[in-house]
Amino acid sequence: MSSENGPGDGGAEGAPPEQLALIRDSVRKAKAPRAKPRTWRGAALAEELPVARVLVDKGVLHLDRYFDYAVPAELDAEAQPGVRVRVRFGAGRHRVREGRREGGGLIDGFLVERRADSDYSGPLAALAQVVSPEPVLSPELLGLARAVADRYAGSVADVLQLAVPPRSARAEQRPSPAPLPPPPAPGAGSWTRYERGAGFLEALAAGGSPRAVWNALPGPEWSDELARAVAATLASGRGALVVVPDGRAAGRVDAALTALLGEGRHVLLTADAGPEKRYRQWLAVRRGSVRAVVGTRAAMFAPVRDLGLVAVWDDGDDSHSEPHAPQPHAREVLMLRAAQDGCAFLLGSRSCTVEAAQLVESGWARPLVAAREQVRRVAPLVRTVGDADLARDEAARAARLPSAAWSVAREGLRHGPVLVQVPRRGYVPRMACAQCRAPARCRHCAGPLQAQDAGAPRCEWCGREETAWHCPECGAFRLRAQVVGARRTAEELGRAFPAVPVRTSGREQVLDTVPATPALVVSTPGAEPVAEGGYAAALLLDGWAMLGRPDLRAGEDALRRWIGAAALVRPQEAGGTVVVVAEPTLRPVQALVRWDPVGHAVRELAERAELGFPPVSRMAAVSGPPEAVAAFLRAVELPGEAQVLGPVPLPVTPAGRPRRTGAPPPGEHWERALVRVPPGSGAALASALKAAQAARTARGDGEAVWVRIDPPDIG
């Protein structure tokens, strides 16, 4: 036997007495290991309320109900409503021992209620484990989750996956700070620029629950105005919740609240905080230590105590739509909370969605707008460059910038930075014929041609280079970019203005702020940084690319993105100028020139009412393989007034491309049918679709279908 394995050198048997004493002392001080989940065979049950009603974490629709379990006496104190538990799920009636069901796999869940008896007549399995004694599921949050699940034809378990963050034991062990007393009511500040702005704050501070759609003026004051609305609500002794589309907007509101109220009165709930810190802040809100929350999409379920105000900023942003089942929208969830808790509601944006216009027209909310004189005072001058202007300006068209945009950029660079908005990131995403603008496609596979940094265009599908392309429509041999990317635009502008620094902001790197010194800032929509003192000018390029998207919201979305960029420009009286390259006769372009997003949304709403389009009607999309969609439509019992549109084929997702929410997997052929019902029948439609989907999953019929209520992109 070698010395390595000998008793004198290895285990504790040959250790000296001092070492043995140290080992025994360490064992005594060590915490007792937590018992693993067990079946509690033969264990006594709790004397009072021995039945626990549990919501199991199974996001399948046919299991969207509560299940009863027996409560062992040892778990009686910890098994309180709202705690996380583990249960054994899936054991059949034949697995019964000593009057108690055993077996099944362990699964997480929430204890919803303690009861004296069960509606189930058979034997009950026992709770396997109380994961944590921290009650994280309040009756209010459970009611909200049920309302969201019913509205979106989903399961409560899926909603709670979005609403309750993952557990962190270290975060639960740390105590939350003591709550601070209500702050004094803030002054009206820049809310005086709006006709009813000061009255709105006064109503919040007095404990009222006003509901308003707020059309914010250009400039950076919107974050301070949101902070004052939160402070007024806190002054009334109630809580407030603000949901914004991204981390940059959340950071601005966070900074405004800190400057107004100081530290400790609010928390910031974003993904950047990390799981443990985010859960610790969430617990501080649930425990009542903090009454104000600012966060991104997931914060719409934050369990704020005594909720007095829910606010959503820029509801037209795609980030407010949750990609995971059942895909709720933050605006709709906050509307449900306002109705459920009887609290105030504030929908704010520089632009205006059709849904916001409908809230005002129906009388559910009141408008918060500024007078036209005030709008003209703070808005920049907007100039347009249409196709007729480009036709008379061939040289400038070939050089990427029309002459009008060129002169505005040159003049603006004398006084400060100039913003250039480009619809796409990258270099040159797609190519087209320079004469007739027909899309350029590969001769081998008909895939789209994409330009490279150098060399001939390459097919995006098969990868072949196209060295001798000619247009099959008009016979021309010259190619042009359909949409020039931000990186290519930055290169061309850098050559045109060699003495001026060029900065880019997009997916790879999003800038938050830029200095007031002259510079060209090339950005994709939504990634525009804030300039100190405002931009001297802004160029909105390739407007036709955003307006030409095959989407019902193309005009509304283009106007929202244009206004978002133009609002960062200095007022007209300070020399601020915006040039938009788009046909000036189009309605979104005219709304930008007049700075009238509300009027544009009202006219869009009237047209959709005539055509029966959302949001006037309620609509659902059913997507999947053709056979599965057809079988689902045959099985579902739709309301009598429902109208089925389609099904029609969906575009095939190319291999290697990211899959969008609801799109088919790469290479698969899917179809989509739209189901439309008139106002007042949305709940019946969601119930019918949920019942059909639940029956399908319970039977295991064929391939699954994708059901989405109120899809944001219906073509």
C-alpha cells in the first residue's frame, strides 16, 4: 500500500486529537441540511385547514386550474397563502398508500389558499416542500394574473412566470429598509405648459384617480414631468408604477425622481440590475418598504402597495409587447390594474397611438395636451424632400443626401451636433434597380441581393456573387441601395464632412448622450442619443422605407419614430430644423410638418372603424402548419358574430435568420388565419380560443398552433 492511501495520511481515523476536535466543532456549528422533498408517508396532517389549494407551474391550458394537496403538520406554520411550494404531480389513482396518493414528479407551484376540506373526493397527495416562507403571491397579484390570462387566452401559470421573478435565497434573508413618510406635494413645474397639467397633479396629490392620455411636448422635460406625477401620488400616501420601453428611458426617469425626491423612495426594475438585486428590489416593493417603481416591461406586474397611479410611456414602442406566452401588452395590463385597483392612469408619449385616441374618444380617459401656440413655440421647423425634389436633384441623390438636407446639415454643424436617422443598421442591406427600383434578386435562387463592403453583390440566401446583373423589368444594369444602412451612411457622411467627427448609435452600441460640440450622429430609429442643449438639425432619411412596410401600423409607427427624433432638436426660434425625405402629400408626413400626432391618430381611428380593423374590433391570429390551423378552426366554437379571414401562407423564415415572435421555424411553411369580432365580444373570443386550445393539448391532437390575441403586426 502506498503512502498516499495509507491510514496515517488520509482520513480522520489517523488525525491527531487537535484535528479531530476541530472537525467535531465544525460539524456542530454547521447548519442542519434542509430536508429533501418527501411524500410524508404516515405523517400527521395539520389540525386546522389541512388542505392547501395550489397553482402548479404547468403552463398548459388544460391544467389551468387549482389542485388540492394535504398539509403535513410539520409544514403547517410555513404553508401560508402566497408562498412557493413543491408538490408531486402526475400520480394516478392506483398509486395510493395508507389513504394518501404518492408518486409523480416534483414541480413548483404557489399555495393559493388553505381550506378545511377539498372539493376532490379522492385521496390527496401531501405538499412535498415549502420552498420559502416568503409570501410572494398576493390575492391582488393573483387576480391580476387571472384577468390577464383570460384576456389573452393564456394560463395563469404563464402570467405568473412573467410577474414573479425567480427566487434568490440571499435576497430573501436581507431585510428591506423601513418605509419613508410621504413627501410633500411637488410644484407643477413644466406641467403648466399643458392646459390641464396643473389640475392633473393636484388631483393626484389630493388622492384622486384621474385617467389621462398625455401628448408630451418636444424636449427632455418629459422625464421630470413623469417624476412629478409620481411624487404627487406619493404625497397622497399611495404608490405609483411607471413602465417605460427601455433601460435608457428608465434611467432618465430614475434620475429625475432621485433629483426630485432623493434616494430611497423608489426602485428601478430593469434586466440590467441582475437577478439577485432585481429580486431584492422586488421584495422591497412587495413588503411595502418602497411605494414607487420605475421599470421596463416586466415591471407592469410589480406588487406596489396601495396603488394610486399607473403610467406607461411611449405605448407604441414594440418593447411593451411581451414575446413570451400569453404575450400581454404593458398598456393593456396597466389598464386592467387601473380598473381593478381604482387608481389613476396616465398614458404618455410624444406621439399618439390609435389605441390612445380610442381611450379619449370613448371617454375612458381625458386628453392632456398643450395649446397650439405652445406647440409651435417648442417644436422645430420641419421641411420635406419628396420624389419630385429628388428627380430634379440627381447629383445629390447619387451622393446619398438631397441638396436641401445637405445645406441644412452644413448650416447646423456651425451651431452644434446634427442627427441623421437611418431606418436600418449595417451597410447596405438590400439592393434594387437604380432606374425602376425593382428589387434585385439572384438568378439562381431568386433570393435578395445584398451589397458587401467591397466586391460584387452577394445573394442573401445561397451566397453566390452576382457579377453581371441586369434588371428583368426594365433591362437596366445599375444597382442602388433599397435602404442604406447606418454604417454605410456614416462612411459617406464622413467623406462629405471630413473635418467633423461622426458618431453612430445602433444595436451594437447605443449612445445615451452626446456633447453640444459639432458632430454628425448617425442613428437607427429608437437609438437616438440626447444632445446637450438639443440638436441643431436632424435629417430623417429613407422615409419611404418605413412608410412602405406591409403593416397596418406602418404610418403610425413611422410618425412615432420621426417625432421621437425631431423632439430632440432645438425649437424653431433657436434655429432647429428637421428635414424628412418622404413624399410630402402623405398623411404621416403632413402630421409631422404640423406636429399633430393626435390628429393623425384620430383620422386613423375613424378609418379603422369603417373597415372594422383593430382596435375598434378585437382580433386574434391563429398560426401553425396548414393542417393544424384547419383542424383548430373546425374545432373552435367561435361567437356567432366572429369573422374568419384566411388562412393565408406566412413568409418562410430563412435559415440562419433570427425567428420573430409568432413566425414559423426556419424552413417550415405555416399559415395564419385572423379571427375578428365586433366590440364587446373580445372576452367571448378569447374564451372560445382558450377552450379549443386546451382541448387540443389535452388530447394531444397533431401539431401545436400559435394563438395570439391582438397581434401587433397583422399586415
